Amino acid sequence: MGTNYPPIIMKKLFFATACIMGLLVPKTQQAQIDQQELGAWYMYFFNTTFNEGPWGIQGDIQFRNWDMGSDLEQLLLRTGLTYKPKSAEVLFTLGYGHITSGAYGDSKAQKMESRVYQEALFPVKFGGRIYTKHRFRYEQRFVDGQDFRTRYRYNLFVTVPLNNKAVEKNTLYVSLYNELFVNGQRNIGDQVSVEYFDRNRLYSALGYAFSKTLKVQLGVMRQGTGSWAKNQLQLSVHQKW
């Protein structure tokens, strides 16, 4: 036989339940990211070698936005020491990045992250003008308010020059990539867990090489996580010093 509670008791129970559920819902869900809004990433990549030897440096500065420029998603500053052995077509990097992440929408909340990473980059050429690179990256992440985290990344880059056989001066080219992110741990502290699948990025762009040392690309990247997917306009400058 069911029990009939007075209306006032039912209202109080409903209100208490709603408050508890509101506390349990992750903030990322409350943000209600507009998946139809086009975001924009503005990026500068650089690299150089020391006296044309095996050692060098590389890095990038990225200003990422949820919209076209007023709602900060991330400010990323990253650099690394590179090593290219003479006996193998591979480039190794040991690097560090500092990331400031902003919340979606009107919130001014920000979260800081320090990140150490190691990567290996393998170039492979197919036919006369299809250039690919395979990048494997392992990250150690120190995020504010979270336990120590790690992440694995694999990126396949494809570059196809259109009016030359190689990307040289005055070359128009197509640039494509797909990158998969996998978390090393699910428990990130404070009884919060994430999935092993972190995100995937699919990118396509047109690029133009002003010289062998300076290129510009304009394209769109589709980033998808377990809870949202969004298109990002990308404008990038690539320079070899």
C-alpha cells in the first residue's frame, strides 16, 4: 500500500532532491557549450636547429577561443628541445607547456596547467607528392585542482602540394591531420573520473608557402569529446628560423 505525504512535504523533498542533483552535475555540463558556434584558434609555430646540427628547438603560441576571439578557451605556450639523429629519419622532442584554460560563456573562471611532454615524429613519403608524418606524444600533466595525470596522443599529418612536387617557395598545398587523445588514468582526484577517450581532432586546410621557411595555413578543425563536438577555424603561421 502506498503512502500519501502532505503536499508541503512533497515540495520540500522535491526541492532538496533538485539541490543535491544540482551539486552533482559537473560544471562542464552546466556550461551548455554551443556546438553550432564556430570558434577560432590563432597559432604561431616555430623551429630551428643549432648550426645545422642534430640539436634544435621548436615551439608554438596558440590563442584558442570558444568564439571568434572574445571568449577564451585556452592560451597555450609551449617549447621543446629537439634531437634528430643522423642515422634515422626521426625527430625526438622533450618539451614543456603552460596552458591557461577559460570556461565557456560569461564565466571568468580560469584553470592553469603545467605540462611536460616527450614525442617522436616520423616522416613517410608516398609517391611523388604525398608527404605524411606520424607523431607520438606522451604528456605528464599538472592541472590545478586535479591529481597528477598523463595522456597519450597520436597524430597523422598529410601534406599534398598542388602546384609543385614539394612544399617550396610559392607552393599552394593541402594540409590534413587527425589526432587521437587517450587519458592515462580515469580518476583525476576529488572523486572525479574521466573516460580513457579524451578527444579527437580532425583538420583540413589550404596552405601557402612564401618560402621554404615561412608558411601560412587557413582551415577548420573538428574537435570532439565524449560530451560535445565543435568546429574551430584555424589560422596558423609556420616559421623556420
